[in-house]
Amino acid sequence: MPPRKAPDPNATPPRTVAIVVGSLREGSYSRQVARALIDLTPPTLACRFVEIGDLGLYNQDLDPKPPASWTRFRDELRASDAVLFVTPEYNRSIPGGLKNALDIGSRPEGESVFDGMPAGVVSVTPYKLGAFGANHALRQTFVFLNMPVMQQPEAYLGDAANLLDGAGKPKSKETAKFLGDFMAAFAKWVDATRDLGHESFTAFMRRRAAIAAAFVNGEAEPLDEILTRSDPATFFAPSGDGAEGAEAVAERYDADVRSFAPKGENRLEVLQARASGDLAFWTGYQHARARLKGKDEPIPMSLRVTEVFRFEEGGWKLAHRHAEQSGAPPS
């Protein structure tokens, strides 16, 4: 056996694709087709199943303390670059379990795991219409979920009972070619959407919270990575002073972070967050118990904050921050 080739450390890692199967039955045609698609996936994608069978019905009352299955599902989607739905058709629409998964992933409001995520759809049926109704009912939800879905090639797989053999392999060269071509096109779609599109602002805001926590602990590098390097840029501090211009703002942040010591606590309370085109903002509160250098006890702070971001150089960049004392006690 020839020696295994060492991985190229400079190679681009594959994009992670969540495969969501609409049927809960282990031996369903949809799951069989999904496995065949995975076998024919180009190396630029890494596919994995994200299961929906254990998800209880969505109930908004459970949002404050979501069931473990909801958290697991949301976390697996957040860790994915794209999602491919493979589904049968129930009563000219999508199965109830799949609709429930979409509801769970899209909530709580403003925290959808699907926002901006590239998507693909394959509909599967043993009948002749190719589960057309399910395919388009699912695509309709993508409009509200803000998911860019691959338009071509479409995949309506009829006569599913005769497409694969007992080992789950395509019976014909034509079927193998169609499935392989679909996954090759989907790989290109994911690359194009991720590279030319925007990081989901919802996903970015999760990163922003971590960056804010690092700053309060005296770590400058995470914030430095998201600061704009181009004008206009502004910063207004709670003390009433500020800075204008990208270079001056960066210097101000660098000076401020040096006053913080480790073991501080920080939480963002987001009241509103929106993105439109190349601009985005969030407004709310920043609650912190910061440890300042030379001080023994943490200092409680509660700031009313508005931040504005521009999408440039492949990511969201902080262009404006306005913070003022809120008068509310930190929580």
C-alpha cells in the first residue's frame, strides 16, 4: 500500500454542509438518496446529517429554557456553512417534522440559525411528480428565513424506488451523473454565496458578544480584527469625548483596552439588530463588571450602546460606536 499523502496545510478546508432529511423513517427513500448524494459530493464539501426526529413541537414558552434537542439542533446548524434539504412530499407540502425543525431553527426572534445560510433542495417520491409541491413549499419558507437557495439545477426525483440498488448506489449511469452534477453545482453555489455574500449578521453578533467580553478582559486583538480601516469612522465614549477617523478610532480603542484587567464579566443585551445590504447596526445595553488595573474590586457598568457596521474586506467592520451611561443597574 502506498504511503498516505500528508494533508496540505495550505489547502482550503471543505465547507460543512448540514444534510436535513424531511422523513423520520430510517429506511426512507429520502434518506437513501441523501446518502447517495453524500457519496457523490466533491471534496470541497463535508456533509453530515443533522437529525430532526427528536425535536419536540415548537412552543414559544420554552424559549427561555429550550430543550436539549433544540439546542443541539441549533448548534449543529450554526456550525455549518450551508444546508441541503432532502425531503418527501406529504399532502402536497413538506412533512410536519421538517416544518417544526424550521420553526425551531428560526427562533427566538432575531436569532435564526438559518439567516443568510446557502441552501439546496432535493425532493424525493416513489411517484411521478417528483414531490414538486414539497420542493416549492420549502423554497417559499426561504424567502422569510433569508436563505439564498440554489435555483438550478432543480432536483425532483420521481420513481425513487427504482433509482438505487440494495447497496444504496445509483442503478444507472444517468442517475449517478445527475446526482453528481447536482452536488458539484451545489458546491459552487455554496462557495459563490459564502464568498460573495455576507456573513450572517446574526452569526456575526454572536461573535461580537465574544469580542466585547475579550475587550473587557484587556484583549485587544479580537476587536482589532473587526475595526474598519477606512473612513468614515467615529467613536463616542460615555465620558462625552470621542474620536473621528479610522486611525484615531483604532488608537482610542487601543488606549482604552489597556485599562482593563483579566477576569472581567460582560454581556450584551441586544434590543434591535438589523442588516441591509452593506450596512448593519445593533442597539441595546452592554452590562459589565470590569476589573481595572490597579483596582481590587470590579466596577459595575451598564451602557446604552449603538454600533454601526459596514461590510468590507470580506466581513462586517465596526465603523461607529456610541455608548453612554444607561442609569440601569447591571444585570
